[in-house]
Amino acid sequence: MKKYLFTLFAFLMAFHINAQKNLSGLLKEMNKESIPYIYVDSLSKINDTIILLDAREKKEYKISHLKGAMFVGYNKFNLKKTIKNLPNKDAKIVVYCSLGVRSEDVAEKLKKAGYTNVLNLYGGIFEWKNHDFKVYNTKEKETEKVHAFDKNWGVWLKKGKKVYN
């Protein structure tokens, strides 16, 4: 019995460690995957009208964000205020954060409010920058800086200049 429990424990630890080593595993562990993902390569090719919502905190957004993204935040996300800025419930909306965890929560709230075409950016702004796509500061000037949230999450940002404050 002890051998079985040890084996089970070792398997679970290996799964947890592996999940932390690749983005797919991390997102499977952290998300419900209730909102469909859009991948950075696909998003970069869309020429249609698309609404980008940044579900990070204001200090993260100010360092850099995707071009044209609307700040909606996470801790102080205000659904009523956001809905006022999104009158078309069938519009294509992509929500992103650092990696795609907080953005799923915000996207779920939009979906519950009746929005029909809400997507979660797989890997968030980190994956966007890791694929060499541009990010912009508050003056809408291109920047290499990306707020890396904290040292634990910052390991997922491979390109650009990490900012933590």
C-alpha cells in the first residue's frame, strides 16, 4: 500500500512539475478552458474588426499592451462599465492577460452577459511578445518592455525586456 501511495504521489508531482514546464500544461492546470483560445499567429493575421481587451492591472497595461487594446483590468473589472463600451454582443472580442489565466475569468463574465464571440488569447501578451509581435506603451509607441507580473510568472516571457514594478 505504501508503495502504491508513493507511486501515486510521485506521478502527481511529476505531472505538476511537467505542467509548470510547458505552457499547455500550465493552462490546462490553471484554466477551465471554458472559453476558446485564439493563438497569436491567428490573431496577428486577422484584418477584421476585432476588439482587444486587456485583463491585466493598470500598471501592467501602462508598461505595454497590444495595439488598440482597451484596458478592463482584473481585480477591479467592472462588467457594467465594460458592457457600455461593447454594445454589439456579437462582436469578435479577444481578451488577454499575461498568459491567459485572468483573461479566461473576464471572458467568462462577458460570455455570461450574453457576448457570443469571445476568445482567450493563448499565452497572453507573453506569447505575443515571444513570437516577436509588437507591443505599445501608453503613448502608443512601440516598446520592448513587458510587465512580467512577478518572478514566477516572468519565466514564461522569453523575449522583450521584463519589468516588475
